[in-house]
Amino acid sequence: MTSTSTAPAIRVAGAGDTGTVAAVLATALDDTDIAHWLVPDRSERIEVYRRYFDLVTPWFVEHGTVYVTADGAAVAAWVRLDGKFEPEIADYDRRLAAACGEATGRFVQLDEDMLAAHPDGLAHDYLAFLGVRPERQGQGLGSRLLREHHRITDEAGLPAYLEATGRRNAALYGRHGYADTQPFHIGDGPPLYAMLRPPRVP
């Protein structure tokens, strides 16, 4: 007897998916500790996060690998790097200020502190963002997205790096082979947890 899976398929996002990807990330990540620090007012946070992800998502679609489930409930944005993460987004400073308004200084601090903590001189794949719509969390979609790309890092013999936004997320990533390196604070805000996953040999 053949079983039929109801899990949504996963595909690589294209230019036409940037709006969907940005919307999922803005919705999925707006209730983390770092989000509360970046934009304390929740009503403002939703709009700021949407504008922020509208700004950065096209770069990942063009230069990295962005996965999206067929039902648009979950996304993950990866990029292959030889060292630190320093994307070149046209007119970034002005556009970041336009997107983030009064929160701009904290987003700049986020960029600076994440850059300082990012591994240098190490070829790796960087998971910049993974998000699942709140109503679909706890259904294994995040794990499926991780496994989708870990096949690639393992085949390439490359480690994977990410920053977990809290201990709960860090525990999820730990189950997928990531180990804590060094927690670091964003300015006077909450910590992020730098995590590295060595490639697994088949």
C-alpha cells in the first residue's frame, strides 16, 4: 500500500517570489527577542519588518538560494560565502533608513555586531533567515527546509553557519547538527547564538 504525503513541496524561489518571502519572514520573525529590541512597538514592528525584508530579500534571491514551500508557509534564505557576510545592496544606507525610520540605528548595530561575530576565512553556507508562518509552526516545516539544504552542504563538504535568535531556536538547530560557538549581544539588546554545523560524511 502506497502512502501519500500531504507535506507541501519545496522549491527554489525566483524573482516573482520576493514579496511572498518577505511577507513570511516579517510575520514569522516579529515576535523574537531581537525583534522586540529592534522595534519595541509591535504595531510599528510589523510595518518596519515588512519594509526591511522587502529591502533585503531580492539580494538573497539573486545571489543566494531561497527555498519556499509550495503553500507559501515557510521560507529559508541561504548564501555561500568564503568569509564574512558583506552583501552589496545598492543605496543600502539610504534605503535602510527609509525602511526602518527611528529604528535605523538599532538595525545598523545589528549589522555591525553580526558582521563582527561572523566567521572569517571559512568557506561555508550561511543561513541568514528561516521563517514559518505562526499558524504553521510546530509542523516540521523548518526542519524540512534545513534538511533540503543540508544535503547540498554535505555533498559539498561545507559547514553551515547561522545565528539563532533564542535558546528554543538553538535547540531546534542543535537537533540538526549545529553546535553553539559563542553567544554575542547586539548592542545593549538580547544575545544571538552563533552556531556552526560541520558537514556530515555519507
